[in-house]
Amino acid sequence: MRSILNFNSSWSFYKATADIGVAEGAELVNLPHSWNALDGQDGGNDYYRGSCVYKKSFAKSELPAEDLHYLEINGANSSADVYLNGKHLAHHDGGYSTWRVNLTNDLAEENVLAIVVDNAANEKVYPQMADFTFYGGLYRNVNIVSVPNVHFDLDYYGAPGIKVTPTVEGKNAKVEIEVYGTELPANHEYLYTIYDAEGNLVAETHSESKVVTFSVENVHLWHGRKDPYLYTAKASIINGGNGIDTVSARFGCRTFKIDPENGFILNGEEYPLRGVSRHQDRLGVGNALLPEHHKEDMEYIWEMGATTIRLAHYQHDQYFYDLCDEYGMVVWAEIPYISRHMPTGRENTITQMKELISQNYNHPSIVVWGLSNEISIAGSDNDLLENHKILNNLCHEMDKTRLTTIAAVSMCKMDDPYIQIPDVVSYNHYFGWYGGDTTMNGPWFDKFHATHPSIPIGCSEYGCEALNWHTSDPKQGDYTEEYQAYYHEELIKQLFSRKYMWATHVWNMFDFGADARAEGGENGQNHKGLMTMDRKYKKDSFYAYKAWLRSPEEAPFVHLCGKRYVDRVEDVTKVTVYSNLPTVELFVNGESIGTKTAPDHFFYFDVKNVGESTIVAKAGEFTDEGKIRKVEEMNMDYVLVEKGAILNWFDVEAPEGCFSLNDTLGEIMKTLSGKLWFAKLGLTLKKKMDANKKDGEKKGGGFDVDFSAGGGLMEMMAGFTVLRLTSMIGMANISFTKEELLKMNKELNKIKKPKNTK
């Protein structure tokens, strides 16, 4: 009978080597493990990318008493080689999927297992360029799966050996169960069963066929958050009444479609997909997450009221897909075909897609397979288009029940031919953060919808960064919690009111590791999360979504914004409150200053700022409390002060009527002198990038960026101040000294603003 032995404990870890014979310098580790848990989150784009060795000794007698023994690796980022007793057994490319190796024929009485894991840069394994850390390691479970000679398949792309396809027909469902494995010997047969969520037997049959179909009457539908009902299908190989091998899979019965006018339809009901994206890492842990980490993440996402999760930008842990099934999350699952198309990487995209679909086919939560993310950032050519057509066809060949999608980069034109390839489309837009302003989001989608009325359109990424910085006058690019809250208020009102949008996904639910980042005052992280990377703080914007997405009957609440922002210089403070209840009353030092209603769930009050005041927001029986205190000068603990050579906006000389580092690229380039200045800057940037390409010490996974005046990235970043740009381009391994920045500012001070430029 099949047996699974967890193999996580007591591995010898050797860093920065591929030598499986190393005997000294080992660190004893337990899995899951990543060697980039710290250096992949501290900034500098210098985290170790290369080979490391994991070794483990074991006796054959420790293994279950079965005929065959498979090593099962649930995640080794990003390439790995398996050696048993010095013999090379297998190689695998792709860091986010399950794969198995048959050890049986090479087992001795005493064994040494060595796994060389490598996250070094190359030109064939995705991802190679992206805004997140490519953590190296054996960061998920490793098991030994032991089975008899007659068994269900363990060799096909890490799949579970059982495939369940339910089809809802009125009040009933047709459930097809297909199994894969060795041929049945004489006197063997399959026993197929279906159980409901309560464990009751629903259907049963004996058969010698690898495919059977059941009819389930009065089927209980899987209906998202409202009712995530799951059945279980089991298949056993039987010999004379004795079980030889068994596999099982939970499944859900549901119908869905994505309509270009009415959005997502679940079981015939309009079911708006409003949710978040998620990365699989944590502060100080990297991507070596434990089950309790996954469960906690899901609890927070569920609390916020999300109905959908985009599992970006790669295959996630099976346990998290299980949680999505259980909690009723509608899932976008994708492969890490991201940011930079590599002509030599086609086979890897195909393999990773085969693994993604084969391993996750049975999850009812998944409705779309994501082909790529921002892959046309450098434009789309014929090879890129062909790669997408191959992947799109592959998805439909392997899975006739689901649709395909892409996350297109913002500057991808609406008439780009690659937009026409998948079944549905989403765009990553950051108007109001990376250029433009918040008002541009809704109209852009209206234009796309008018241009392509038959193509369902969604927003796959939107967001802005916020750390523990604060202001009473929030501005685009200031990294304050207040601007992030304002941004999401505006985006909620625009996106959620457009029912034709098939899905919207906030980028991101949690802050995450991006070692190339050097902005916001805390390097090494992307801070667009609605929660901090350590999961200790829910930013105000988290509650803006909760107010819209959780019903007052289900989870009534009130939230007072700005509780981390106490010391204030203004005479009148604008107080913001979020609630899913219809009215909010505000109290200052125990006295009511009024009651307000807000159909959009955002309540605003003006409070006189005198001395120290206790603020209490009350909605129904629920309250939330904070303080404000009048001060004469701004508390600089609330102000972003960049580290190192980076200047701050208040340090920049800005003569009236002249440009400075505090002006946007778009405004500067409206003048001829500004264009000439920018051309000079472009040459400087190119020299710095070329110098870094020669620097063998740079091993991080940042961006190769086109900073030319006509480049798509610069078009998108026209709303950036020069100062902000210089703080961000650490992602491209570019840095400026303080002297260089001051010289740059003096040059801009010589350029006169047009009279109509404020």
C-alpha cells in the first residue's frame, strides 16, 4: 500500500558549491529551507544566486517495505540535480512545482542522497527578470513515496494520478474519474468511489477501465465564499478484495463563464471577482513557508472579503490551493513567464505549464490559467507571439473546462496582437502611482471595453506603496499610508462600479521581498501590500476593501484611519473612517461632533486640532479609537528620509520658475532644454548600466530597463519626479552619489519652466 515518508529533517547544507563530495563546512538544516531568507530581503540586489548542496544519509531499512521508492520534491528553486550514492539520477528546471525521481534501482543498504539546487541566472529557466526575489533552496516538503509494483502514476509531471472532471447538468452532475498508472495484472480491478463533504458514500463502482463516469443527483454546488462545498473521489487498485494502491482528490461541482458585459458568472449568478494577488514569502523566512503561514495568509485574505486570488507569479504550494478550495476563493493560477521573453526558454514555459495544469487540474477554485505577466514590456515579436499561441493551445488541449488569460503590461497597446490570443485579458495599471493619476484608471478600461467589446477585460495589478510614513497632505509618490488609503478609495470606486470587469486584483495583499528595490526608505521590499511583510500590521487600505467587500450582516465593523499618525501640525484635521455600516458618529474627547452617512463606505470628518484629543468612531455597537496631538513642527519620524546618498525632497533647491529634481519627467520634457537634459541623463544611465553588466558581483534578479526617451517604461513614468526615479532605479543596479544628484539639480535649476507650468 502507498506510503508517504516525510524527509524534511536533518539535512547537511553546503552553501556556494555544487560539489556533492564536500564533507566540511555543513550547516544542519530542516526543510523547508531557503538560503536567501535574509539576504533576499535586505536590498542591494546582491543576494546569493548560485549552487548549494543538500545532503542526507539514510538506511534502506528506514524506508517503508514496498517495491518502489520515489523521491518527491515539492519545490526546489530554480533548477536541481539529484544524486544517490554519487550517481546522477535526475535534473529538473523550474522552481515552483512538484517532481519525482525513482530511487529504487540505485538504493544500497546505506545511502547518501545529495540534491544540488541552483538559482543562478541563465537564459532558459523562468523567471530571470522580475520585481521579486528568486529565493534559492529546498523550500517546500521533500518526501519518499513508496508504492507496490502495481500503482497509480508517479512519473507524469508530478501529477496525482487521478483526474476528476465534473459537469453540472441542471440539478445533477456528471463526474468523470480518470486514473493513470501501470497496467492491471490478471485478477486486479479498480474500485471507484465518491464521498460527500460529510463522508457519506455517494457513488461506487468496480471496473477494469481507467475511465468511469458517475451521475450525482441533486448535486451540492461549490459556490465560492458562499458555499465552498467539496466532494472526494477515490480510486483503489484491488486484488481479491485487498487494496494495493489508492489515490484521491477533492473536487467541486460548479459552472462558470466570463461575460464581456456582466463579468464573472458562477453557477448562473453574477459573482464579482474582487480580490488580491499573493506572493509566497515572509519577513525573515523567505519562501520557506510552513502550513501555519499559509493558513494565516488565507485567514487575512478571507477577513478582507476577497472573492478571488491571483497566485502570482508562479505555481504555489498545494496546501494553499487546497485552502482556496476550502475557503471558496476563485483562483487565477499562472507560470513564471514574466517580464522578459527568452527565445531559449520556450521549452521551459511548456514544461512549467504542463506541471501547473497536471498537478492542479482537480482544484475547483481555479478558473483561469495565466500564460504570462508583463512579458511584452520590451515589445512583442513573432517568437513571443508563437510562444503564447503554443501555451494557449496547450492549456485548451490539457483542460477543456477552463479559460486562459494574460496580465498585460500597462504600456501594451490595445491593438497588440498578443492581446487576441487568450480567452480573457487583464492589464496591470498603476495610474496614480507610476505616472498618470488615479482618474485615468476607469476611463482607460472604458476605452478598452469600447474598442474590444467581445473581450472580457480585468485589472490584474494595481496598487501603490506605503510604509510607516504619514502626512496630512498626501501626494502621489510620497510612500505614506495616507496616500495609499486615498489611492485605493479612488480605485475601489472606479473599478468596482464597472460590472463588465471580469476580475480585479490588488497588487499586493502583503509586502514582499524584492531585493533589487531601493525606495521608500526600506530597501529590499515591495511595499504595495495591504499588510506588512511580517503580517503584524493591516494598513488603512486593508479596511477600505473590508468595508466594501464584507456585508454588515456577516462582519460589521468600524475602522478609524491614521492611528499611527498622532502628532499633527494642522489646525483642522481631516479624519477618515471606514465602515460597512450605514452611519458613523465621531466623538472628540467624549463629545459628538456629528453623524454621517456614506454609501461608498468612506466617512470624512473635520476635527479641530487643539492639545491632545481622543477620537472615537462609532458605528452601531462597534467603536475604534485613536489620538491626535497638536504640535508646532512636523514630527520627522513620520517623514521619509532616504538612507545613504539619496536626497530628500526637502533638501532640494528649487528656485521659483525653474525646474528641480522635485519636478516630473513629463513636465521637464515639455521643454526643448528639458529634452536635451534628459538625453544627457539617458547616456549617464546607460553608462552606469553597462558598467554593472561587467560587474560579476551583481547576482540579483533585478531589471534590465530601457531608459530611452521613447522607451515604454519612460512613457509610463512621465509622472515620476526625477528624485523619485533616482531612488527607484536601484532595481536596475544603478545608484547616484549625493554629489551627482546635487549637480543634476543645478543643471535643472538652469531650465526655465513654461509660464503655464506651476
